Amino acid sequence: MKLCRLRVQDRIHPSIIDETGTARDLSGVVADITPETITRSGLDALRGVDVKDLPEITGAYAPILSDVRRMFCIGLNYSDHAAEAGMPIPEHPILFMKVCPVTGANDPIILPKESQKTDWEVELGVVIGCETQHVSESDALESVAGYCVVNDVSERAFQNEWGGQWVKGKSCDSFGPIGPWLVTRDEVPDPQALDMYLDVNGTRCQAGNTGTMIFPVAKIVSFLSGFVTLRPGDIITTGTPPGVGMGMKPPKYLQPGDVVTLGVEGLGDQRQEVRSFGS
């Protein structure tokens, strides 16, 4: 299933994408797409719905879940990205948090005040569907409800030059576009075989494949569950391939008026216009 939430006038409608790519309104079935909706029992209930009988709907993509409580992020998870960042390949997954509110797939990126180095990162997002603690790597994917596209927008000066941890450069308002869809795990037989891309103003900057991750999805979920009890609705972003602005020579960063488009194979595409603070 491909689940989404669509803004129509002054409300958000839970929706599902049918086999033709048409959005269908789930409002008569569930009130919203919540963390409870994507548990095993919640998804099983949706699988029993006759989608073709639901009304068609159009609207702007809202965040894929009504309440994303935590975003766990894995840094430097592609060896060639670590190289362009001038950092060693990590021995263990590097964990940081992204604490900004999530936004819809096509909502604008707002450059923060004092920002000069706002950057892009296409990533595979992993959405947890059940309470998970100390899960083995062999069983870890059973905890996954589905997958989504994430742009881990990052202000590099805040992140790397202002001391302390990365969270301040990762968590400015509008820095968490997710979606357009939550694609359930049964539609993604191998999360380590997905092509991904990101363009800025129509120029290809990132092109990669999740098969080149240092730590695959199962390892990441297992690793995190040894420290934190994962819960339905948690999102894990799994790192980015090379081609970020920080790694270019000379570096290139986002400017007002830029358009960023990105996607992951089978999970849909995003499009964000870049705006200055207060515009």
C-alpha cells in the first residue's frame, strides 16, 4: 500500500494510492494516518478495504503521519559521502536526532536567518510499525511498517562550525520534508536495492543506490533498538549518497528561488522551492 495525507482546503484527508496512481480518500475508513494506523493490526485492517470503491481525491501532500514523535538519523552511512565530507568511515552507525516538525513532500525549504550554507541530502526513510527493543538483525525488518523519501536538509555552518552536536544544523523549521507516501514494507522487497537521486534547478547532484550503505536498514534498526525502544511512527533516516553541496569544489549551497527535486525508487518524488526567511 501507498498511504498519504492530502491537504484539501482547511483539512487533511487520509488517503491511499490505487494501482493506477490515483489518490483515494480514506476518511470514511480512518480519521487520519496516525502511528496506530501503521501498526500491524492497523495495516491489516486497511488491506481489507476495497480501494476502488473509495472516492478520488486531489490535494497537496501533508506529512505522511499525523504525529512524528522522533526522527533518528544516521550520519556518514555511505563511504563515498564520508570521503567527500573529509571524515573517516565509521565503525558503528553515527546517530543524531532531527527535532524540527516534519513537512510535506512539496512544502518549501525556508532558509534560516544567518544561514549561508543550507545543503540537501536525499535519504531513504524507515518508518517503524511496532514497539521494538533489542531486536536481532535477522528479525529487524519485521519491525518496519514501510519506507518513505526524506530530504535531510542541513545548515552546514550551524552543524559543523558552531561547536557542539549536529542537531542544531539539522533541525531548523522546514528541514524535515517526508513523503509523498508511506510505502508499506511488502511493496519494498529489498530496501538495499533502491536507486535515489536529487537535482537542484534541474541539474543532477546526487545519484546513488541504497545497496552502497555501510550499515544496511536491518543493522540500523537492530543497533538503535539496543539503546532506545523504538515505537510506531518513529522515522529513521539512513544517510545520503555523495553529491551534497558541501562536497562540491567549490561548495555550493541553496539560494532563494532554487528548486530541489528528489526521489527514491518506488517511493515517489519531492519538489521544494527555496525561500528566504520571512518571505
